[in-house]
Amino acid sequence: MTRAGWTRLALLAPPVAFLGVFFAWPVAAITARGLRVDGGAAEVLTDADTLRVLGFTLWQAAASTALTLALALPGAYVFARLAFPGKRLLHAVVTVPFVLPTVVTGAAFLALVGRGGLLDELWGVRLDTGVWAILLAHAFFNYAIVVRTVGGLWARLDPRQEEAARVLGAGRFAAWRTVTLPALVPSVAAAAPMVFLFTFTSFGIVQILGGPRYATLEVEIYRRTAQLLDLPTAAVLTLLQFAVVAVLLGAHGRIARRGESALALVDPARTVRRPRGAAQWGLLGGTLTVIALLLLLPLAVLVERSLSGPDGYGFAHYRALTSAEGGTFLVAPWEAVGNSLRFAAVATVVALVVGGLAAAALTRRAGRFARGFDALLMLPLGTSAVTVGFGFLIALDEPPLDLRSSWILVPLAQALVGVPFVVRVMLPVLRAVDDRLRQAAAVLGASPLRAWREVDLPLVRRAVLVAAGFAFAVSLGEFGATVFIVRPDAPTLPVAVARLLGRAGELNYGQAMALSTVLMLVCALTLVALESLRPLRTTELV
């Protein structure tokens, strides 16, 4: 084996070991245990309830994807081609929902469209009794994926090609349809599977807004595992979900590679201009209205509900977070803030080490193996977090890895969802580094580690900071696995919010809104800091 091969193997060993021990093993353990208890996989797959849940999961994911594309594609154009005051700040703001915990998203929409919410108080309208609340919450959560993925390419397309078509007699729409749309198809086709993936595996949003009538596969796996202890059915549903996710990731990988075809790309600074004409001003106004109503209003209502009490507006709910009275927690709810920050910090370090090594290994292209391992790194995002969390309790309860009572389980589970974001951020930057610089360092006697430290690290330092920010934000909001493994005396913010929402009483509801607001502010500050670190034109989100 060549020196480059040994280097790649050394870089891959820690990520492979991490995914094997803390992802593949727990998932395989819980699935195998369920299938051993009682066969009958065929009966579960053909059961009417299973087919109903699968059908609704697929339908709501498709409907959520279509709604997200319809609302976000105009926004992708606005951010890609139009210049207006506050654009950079707004660009960061539209990304905040994507890194918010789904529990907070559910709480925000519950405060807006649920019983006693803003719409209920003003006009007696409730949307939480139907599927619309779920679809809108999913569009809220995934809006940034379309804006960043499609807008990132749209900003680099040469507008002179469309202008040439118009000079030749094509109308505005015909020129866009025949020139720009075909160039955008790969990015749209890459964004759509990602939106479908996140909505297909949605848990927190459906759990809060859907109720028993609108259970998805993820919610049904949770119910079968945590409430009914029906491991055989949960195992079959996990495999069913895993199969659909594998197909989605395979399709996404092929589409992404197809989208790498040559296009006439230019500096985004050359394509941006102030709005001209009624159509562009109208599109800008419509996009700002959608952002205000879909993205900002739920967050504003969340803050308003956190301040609203029986005696008017104030900080009573925030003060109540400092007391453990009421029996919901063994400690004061406010301690969840410190717990979450500590866990997320450790998870970020783990994700940076594992994801950074994986990105460095994938930089040294190895054909199909590299593409396969790249897809493998995405699997934790599409695998049932409920299965991973319960699998931790099953698999990691015996020496030499008896971690079930250890606090480290939480950041390890959070790091699983942080690693894909680290790889997605760092890999394009590492591949952009001129390999001749590494070769020159090797010729001068530098070891691979020193060459990486002296050549790659200075060039990718900003990408490392961006990757750390994303890993921290998504770790902070992880809920599906954490709810199983967090200790009662050390709840995280998402778990604390879910438990407060699950208890009756105005005080519990107000505390849930207050904790959600704190979590939202932390995520927002993280995203604003990230936006100041990297240029606006580097708009790929995943």
C-alpha cells in the first residue's frame, strides 16, 4: 500500500470506529433484539395500521416538500439576485429555524395556531386539529435548505445567457424557462430530497402538533418503544424507515454528482443588483411577507407567550425556571440551560474531530469508496433518533462500554448529528486546497500531520469555525435520542421543553415558552456569528 493509502486509512479509522460503536452497533442491537422476540415481520408490514402510518408519513413528507419549494424558491431568487438593505442579517435570520430544535418549532406553532394561540384568541381559528400545522411547521424548518442550496447556484449563474435569449425574441418567462430553469434543476433536485428526508423522519414537530391522529413512522417507533415496549413492531418499522432513507440518500448522491456538470458560473457579486420594475419589487415584497409570516411571526409569538402571564406581561415564567417546585424535574428547569451548553460543547469537539478526519480522508479521492463513505456519514440524519437513543441503552450497558449511567452518552448522541454538518462544511473547502502545496511540503520533509497543520489548517480555519458553529447549534437542539438517555437530574433544554409541554397548567406552558425562547436566542446568536465569519456567497447549507 502506498503512503497516501496508509494516510487515508489512518484518517478513516477514527470516524469508522466512532460510527461503528455509537451508531451501527446500537441500531443493530435494538433492531436485532426486536426481531428475535417474535418473528412476524410480514404481519407488521402488511398490517393496516402500519400501512396507514407509512402512507401518511410519505404523504405529509411529499406535501411538506412541495409547500416548502413553493414558498422558498422565490426567496432563493431574491437572496441570489437582488440587493436590499439588511440582506446579510436577514440571510442569517432565515437559517435560524433550521438549527432550532424541532421541539421549539412545535412549541412556536402551538403558540400561534394551537388552542389558546394567537389565531385562536383573535379569530377563533385553530390549525392544530388538522395537518396544516404540521405542513407549515415543516416549511418553517426547511425554508433555509432551499434558499441556500438553490440560491447558492442561482447567484452564480451568468445572467447574460438569459438576456441573450430575450434579445433573440424570447419573452421573460420563456427565457427563464429555457435557459435558467434547466441550469437550476440539479440544485432543486438536490434540495428536494433533503427536505423530504427531514420531513419523512420528523419527530418533535409531529409529536407536538400531530397527536395520535397524525403519527409518522418516527412517532410510531417512539410509541411502540417507549410506551408499549413493543420491540418487534418497532424493529420492523425501523428497518422500513431505514430502507426508505437509504433510497433517498442514494438518489440524493446521484443527483448531486449529476449536478456537478459544467455551467457558466460567475462571481455572485456580478449578478446582484437593486430591484428594477414592478415585478421585482413585488417579488421582494412578497418574499419579505412570507418570511415575516412564516418565519418571524411564530418566533415572535413564542417570545410573547413567554412574557404573558395572568397579571400581564413580565418575567414571571422566567423567574419560575429557577425553582424546582412543581415536581416536573428533580432540579430547577433553568439548570437545563447549563446542561445543554456543556453537552453541546463536548459534542462539538467530538464532531469536529470525527468529521474533520473524515473530510480530510474524503479529500483524497478514492472513487466509489469515497462516495459510499460520504453517504454513510449522512445516515445518522435519516435514521430514527428514537432507535439510536434506545439502542444506546441496550448496547452500551456492559463492560467494556458500560456507559448507560454516564453523562457522556448525551454528547455522543448529539455528535452523531453534528458530524454530517462538519463534513458538509469542511469537505468543499479542503478539496479546493491546491494539492501541489501538500506535495511541496512532503518534498521538504514534512510528515502528513505537519503538512496538514502547516498547509490545510491555515486555509480552512474559517471553515472549521463555521463547522463548529453548526455542530454546536444542532447538538444543542437534539431531542429524539437525548430524551431516552438524559439523566433525570440533568435535563437538556429540548427535553425540558417537551416535558413542560406534556404537563397541564398555565405555569408549565409559560415555562416551556420561556425555555424555548432562551434556546431560540442561543441558536440565533450562533447563526449570526456564523454569517459574519463566511462570505454571503458561500451559501450551501448541506
